[in-house]
Amino acid sequence: MGSCMIDKKKTNNLREKIDQILWNDWDPIGVNDIPEAKGEYTSYADHIVSRLLNNKEDKKAILDYLFWAEVENMGLGTGNANRNIIDNKNVPIVEKIFKSLLGDHELE
């Protein structure tokens, strides 16, 4: 039971870190200067944590997810025409996400 609590605590900590990264660095709709919008990207952080821990997805998969979130889900951009621009902006964000993952969890 103790290790379960530690895992849950680490997972929650990872989700908070990723949520903060998305809020500070990603912010495709430009709301991170509005305190009332603080939870805007939490569902994306939840999905990323799940994909990383359950599916052990790689950086490319997370980059694809952020692209989907911006273009398809949020309706920003014009699809593949902006893929390189969006990916170039998101690569450092994905790097930060993976640093958070490695800091909190050992990958098996």
C-alpha cells in the first residue's frame, strides 16, 4: 500500500509539473496571463501523463499529441502547412516534459 501512495504522489507531482509547463511554455491560446484560466490545460496534462506512464510513449508521440491539440482540438493553425512551425515551437516543451518524467519516475 505504501508504494501505491508513493506512485500516486509521484504521478500527481508529474501531472502538476506538466500542467505548469503547458501553462508557462505551451499556451497556444495565450491565456496564461489570466489567473482565472489557470486550469485551461490540465486535461492535456492528464492525457500526457497517462500516455507517458501507461503507454510509455516517446517524444514524437507527445509532439504529435500537442500538434493534434492545437490544430484539431483547438482549431488553431491550418494543419500540415504549419506542422514544422508548430513542431519547432513544441520540441523544447516536449524536452521539458521528458525531463520532468525522468526526474519523477524511473522508466523500466
